[in-house]
Amino acid sequence: MIKVGIDTGGTFTDFVISDGGKIHYYKIPSTPSDPSIAIIDGLKEVLGKGYRDADIIHGTTVATNTLLERKGAKVALITTKGFEDVIEIGRQNRAELYDLFWQPPEPLVASGLRFGINERINYEGRVLKGVDIRDVMNIYKKLTGLKIDAIAISFLNSYTNPKNENRVEGILKPLGLPISVSSKILPEFREYERTSTIVANAYLQPKVNAYMRNLSEKLGYSHVSVMQSSGGVISPAQAGDEPVRILLSGPAGGVVGGFKIAKMMGFRNIITYDMGGTSTDIALCHGSLIFKTETTIDGIPIKMPMVDVSTIGAGGGSLAYIDSGKVLKVGPESAGADPGPACYGKASGATVTDANVVLGRIDPAWFLGGRMRIFPRKSFAAIKRLSGRLRLSVIELAEGIIKVSNANMERALRVISIGRGYDPRDFVLFSFGGAGGLHACELALGMGIKTVVFPKDPGVLSAMGMLMAESFKDYSITTFLSGKIATSDSVENGFRALEERAKRDFTKKLIGYKRFLDVRYKRQSHELMIPFTKNYKNAFHRMHRRNYGFSKRGDEIEIVTLRLRAIAEHAAVIKLPLLEKGGRRVGFMKREIYFNNKKIRVASYIREDFYGGYEFNGPALILENTSTLFIPPDFVCKVDEYGNILAKA
């Protein structure tokens, strides 16, 4: 069976094809209006008519873009009477504390589409007031005339007892609309975050479901899986029903792939750095992948297990501009795939990619391995238009764009390392993405990181990570176990209930489970997620000390939520091809580029010429089909047996 990993990004769509013996890579521009066009075109170019027989794992930005662009469904929210405005009230936190003109984001459901039902379940799960069918039928009649696309149901304390939610769902089913029910998707406490997540799921459901059906139909009988934000894969049907699970689909694939390749090389503490055309995704792995259960996307809280990835608007396509104070800024707005950077020939805005072209760090004859034509003169013209306003030379402004972009990314790297109690000098920077190789070494120097790893074909590593992901689904239940109640039997019974639920969901036999706990000190407001072991209390104390600088071993611990990962299938074994041993001469060309506002001579290599054990020094440019690497002076590099480059300062 041919396996294909496909990562649809904002600028390019990446393909990694494994036929059991060899691995092939491919990259084409994305088609934002319909991402499936680029997918089908790429598969046909690589596999021909055989694309319908491939086993495909897909990472998509459809859900993310739908939320960011506010192009989702018209949703009706049905909740407990008196709680209709929870999604608008939120927690009354100001995202910009000192901005007097800050406005909270518009809720996904307008006030006129929020309906309250006079029902109540208490915190113990006891039904204090059942659902009156007349209330529901009144709402039913209103919905028929409102042209609703989807329905979200989220009742107070329904995570302890789903009876009232199930009753309302059953009555509304004849409407024929997709219905998101909180007790099925997210049976956890915190009404605001739970309701916000369910509303987001309903908001995304029609569009994502249509995309999944469309893609599956176009791919014929091939087997399609979709990458989750948590690093595993699910079916297109599951992704269509619960699209909040795939909001960070692509970035998760990169972290999974980066961590597994780094582990193969002997590195367990890494910071993954994925710079693409539109954004940069970074994640810290301390011995293992790190997960989080809450995030906020464009002001919308999402409570779902996901790989802990931070994203900033800094990519090769990030636009440079001069603000009202005559200060050079870069991003977060991007030129995207169409029209793209000025060098693509369709636009006039200066981007980070254009700055690298002007500085000579991108070879116009080798863009996408020579398959895509670019226009350096348009890059010069775009940057010249900006440079005149700041009275700088074209080279000075291009250097400035690189430095501002690097400063933005370095700030984000410090937040996920130093800001969380980790010393970045104890980590390796694992660089990938189409644009990452041009900036990684300079970022490492700024962070005090001594080693940078460049995997082979870094521009498609997110797609490679999708082939390395397991097939699983996450389950959870809020318990509030503490003191004498938190016995080993009570915890075990809770996990077994989740296992039974997983068995009902999967048609094929499950091959394993992973257990996690959300734990906190009694009376704390927020909790930490840790793997479940017999010594989970000690593990919690250690994690709390690392995150917050202190622990209280004498205080009572409370288990808030049980989490289960049900594994349906282990990842396919992807064997990275071994490079032949040394012995032959590697050729290179001398060329001039700009670095620190000076012309310097660098050695320009073609990466395919490298062999295992080959060593070289910076300054150097390494050209390959999916990316270009810039190695500054004073770096010493070695190629390992798999073709990965280790650059040490």
C-alpha cells in the first residue's frame, strides 16, 4: 500500500509518499479557494492514475481558516435558561489590558439565536428539573423560520448527567440539521469554555463536513485519515462531526515528525521550529510531546487536547510595512499563496522571502528545486519602494526585514522556553518548514542554543509527521476526586467507563490505551495534565514546581478530570533512507551574499550530494528541492547517516 502524507498550508501543499521502500517528496502552491484542487493535482502529478489506491493522511487548515475568517455556519445555541449570554460575558478578561479602545471579539452566535430552556441538573448529576417538551417545540418552530445551519446544545452541569441534553437532541433531530451536544463532545466542567467549544464545533461543522465529503469523493476508494490537533489521526467522518479536534491539524504533524526523528538521532529535548510561508509554529518537547487542554484561537476559547504548539504570524510571506511612527514592522499579515511575495510576479508588497532574495540567500534558479520561476527584480523593486521612505539602501532595508522577523520569532521562542522555566541552552533547535532553514542558525545564536538540526527535506516534514502518527481518539470525564474519595478503585472505575465508551465508538479492535489526569491542589482554579502512574502525586508536585516555581507536598491534591487516549492503530513504520558512506568529493560553488550589511563569500552546496559523515563549515548555502538553508560563519556542520545536518556554533 502506498502511503501519502499531505499537509495543506497557507502557501504550499506538501506531499510525502512512502511506497514501503523509498520516500518521495513533492510541493506545489496551495489553492486557498478550494484546497482539494491542489491535493488532487499533486497526487495526479506524483502517482498518476494510481492516486485512487493510496492510503492518505491529511492535515488541513479548513477548520482554522473558517474560524479565523468568520465564514462558518449560522448557529443556534440552546442552553439552560439564564445562561444564554455566557459565550458573550466570558470571564471578563481583557486581551489588551491597557488598550482603552480594545473590543472583545464578536461571539459566534448572535443574541437573537440563543435560546434558554427552563431545566436544571445539579453538580452531582441529579435532575432538579427535566425538559418540558413544550419549551423545546416552541424553539423548534422558531428555528424552522430562521434558516439555521447548525445547532449547539450545552446545559449547565450536563457533564455529570446528559439526560436533558439527549432529550432535546432527540426532539430537534427531525430538523435535519447537524447538532453538537456538549455531553458527547466535551463532558467537562467550566461552562464558558465548554459552551464556547461546542458553539465553535457547530460553527465549523457544515463547512468541514462538506470538505471531508468532497475530498473523499474525489479520492475515490482510497483510505483517507485526518490529522488531529493532538497528534493522532481520525476518520474524515469523525473530523466532519467534531471539527474542533482538527483546528491545529498541520502544526501537530510537524511536532510529531520532528520529535520522532530527533529521538531517532538521540535527542529528546528539542524545540521544534516550523517556519512556512504564512506563519511560524513552535513547540517545546522535554523528553516527550507536551499537550495542553485549552487554547484560544482568535479570541474563541477551545477546550480540547492538543499538542502544545504556539503560532505567530511570521512566515516567508509576511509583509513588511512602515507604521505611522515610521517604524519598520513585519507581519502578521501575509501575502499567502496568491498573490504571494513580490518575486512570484503577481504582487508589489515586500515580504521576508523578497528580503532573502535581495540578500542573495535564495537562488532564483533553485526555487522549489527549479520547478517554480521567480522574479528577483520584482523583489528589489518592492523593497526599494519601502527603503526610500526610511532613507535606507535596499540592502539595509532587506537586512532590517530579516532582523525584525527574527526578533518576532525569538520573542515567541523565549515565551515557550524561558517563560515556562526551561533553559533553552539545554535544548536542540529542530528546524523545518520551507523558510525555517534561512533563519534557524541566527535564532539559535540569539537564544544561546548550540546545536541546530536540519532534517532532510525540511519543507515537507509536517507531511512526514502525519505518516508517523498513531490512529487514536481522546475521551474525558470530570470527576473531582480528592481526599478519601480519590481511591485507586474510583480512578480505575472512571477509566474503565471511558474505555467502554471508546469500544462502542470504534468498529475495529483497540490495541491500547494511554491514561492522563488533570490535577491541582485543592481550591486552586486551574490544573495540570500529567500521565497517570501510581506515583502521579510526585509527578504533579515536580511539574507544579517547574511551571510555577514552588510545590506544596503537604497540601491535598484533587483529580479534576480523567483523560483516556484510545489507540486504534499504531503509526506505520517509516524507514528513513540511509545515505551511503563517505569517500567521494562533494562539489560546491562560491557565491556572494549579504550578511550583517557586508558582502561575504559562501560555499553553495546541493544537499543531494551529501553523504553520511560529510563535514563542512559555514558560511554556506545548502540548496534542496523543498527549502534553502543558510549556515552563518562560525558554524561547524556534520551530516548523519540519514542525511540530517547537525550545525554547531
